[in-house]
Amino acid sequence: MAQKILVVDDSVTIRQQVGSALSQAGFEIIEAADGQEGLNKITANPDLLMVITDVNMPHMNGLEMLEKLKANPKHSKLIVFMLTTEGQPELIERAKKAGAKGWIVKPFKAELLVSAAKKLASMA
Amino acid sequence: MNETSLQLLKQHFQEATQELLENYNVEMDGSSPNSGSIELVATLGFGSDRVAGAIALCTSARCADYLVKPIAGRNGHDWLGELANQLLGRFKRRCARHGITFAMGVPVLFRGERISMARNLDMNRSIRLAFQTPGGNLEAWLDFKTSANVEFLCGPIQNDAPSEGEILLF
């Protein structure tokens, strides 16, 4: 059974790019367009392995989503990876402190993203 | 803002725009001084207590579809917004190297006909870059204001921010 990854980004094109790269690598992909929808999908998919999320999004940003889900013991083991155009050290530190496992600055190279996802999956 | 800071800011916006387009293999045939038929504007605001403003990427629907093709995307409107997002991210990282940082908004797209930047803007607070691509004209706009005595620190300062494409694993 394929391991399931949630991709959260307000750009449908980025969701397609990320989803395409990871599904070709054997992962099952589900999508959400913002942090609030992301939290709903996480609740509805208890078998999720990983979340790859943007930071700046409407309704709820990726850092708020990360902090909310890590505050819930049910999701504390979920692997979260940030994929964003932001590179501000304070934001990276906030994500790290909240429990994120990685940070990629857009634009990303598909093979590096897949490699990082596989590495994190193998450590789960 | 003094002349040196202003020139640095303009240089960083221009370089950030060109690097972004080159990264996605957008062919640029020199600069195009005339406004093309702009129908789509993807814009994001940014701000801090020292600097605030907005950037925009502007083009036609046809050119937006041209831009999204190399990445096998299907939605040119959405991709224009994402490109604007990535442009502001690049510009932000460059400004941070000179001690200027700000928070970013999210992309907003609006549609119109024959949209152009006002001709009577203060060019010390506005930048318009125009490119000719095989898909049509593409423009990048920056409009900004700064608090009194805000200057770029000359000579890049130490900055631990990762570069585009860099992966950090914790």
C-alpha cells in the first residue's frame, strides 16, 4: 500500500508539480489549498505519513497549521516539510521549533524533493 | 532613501526578476519599452515598520499560458500568481542581505483590459520592467515607500537564509 502524502499549497500548479513528482516515486497524494483545509484533510486521513506545506497561504498559513497539528498528540509524529518561497531565518527557526523536519526554498528540483521525502519516510 | 540604496533596491528587483524567468526557461528578447496588452495582474503586498509596498507581474492571458507550458501546468492564471510569489521571495532574500526585511502577503490576481502603470509616478518609488517573450509582453512592477532614514546597509551582511532550491533537513 502506497504511503500517503498531503500537499498543501494555494497554487494548484505547485500542487500538481509536487504531486506528480511524488506519485511517480510511488507515494499516494492528497491535496489542500490552505492550512485550514490541510487540518481537515489531516483529521480525515489518519494514515497520513507526511505533509508538505507552503507557508504563506490565505485563511491559515503553513506555520499556524504546523503549530496546531503538533499541539494535538494524535498528530505529533506526523512528518511535516515546508516548501516555500520564504527563507527568513526566523521563520525557519519557528518551523523547526514547532516540529517541522525540513524546509525547501522554491523553486524546487523534483528529484531533490523526492529524495528528501524518501529519506524522511525511511526514518518514520 | 539615498541614491545608493535606491540603486541597490532597483538592481535587486531587476536581478530577482531576471533570475526567476531564467530559472523557468522563459526566453526574453531584450526589453520592451511599450506596454503590451496587459489583461492579468498578479500582485502581492509586503510590509514592515521600515518598508512597505507591492509587486506585480502583468501580462496577457496568452502569455500566462505560454509561461505555464514549460512546467506542464494547465492554469496560466494560477501560475502567474505563483511566479509573483516567488519573485517577491527572491527580492526579499536579496533585501535581507542588506538588513531590510518584511512580511509577505499572498498572491491576488485581477483581470482587466489594457492595464498599464501610471505615467506620472515618482520613479524613486516605482520600478517598471518590461520583457518581450515568445508568448507576449511581460512586465514586473514594484511600488514601495520607506520610513525616514531607511537605508540599505552597504556590503552584504551575514545572512543564514537558504538559497532558492536549497533543502534543509532538521
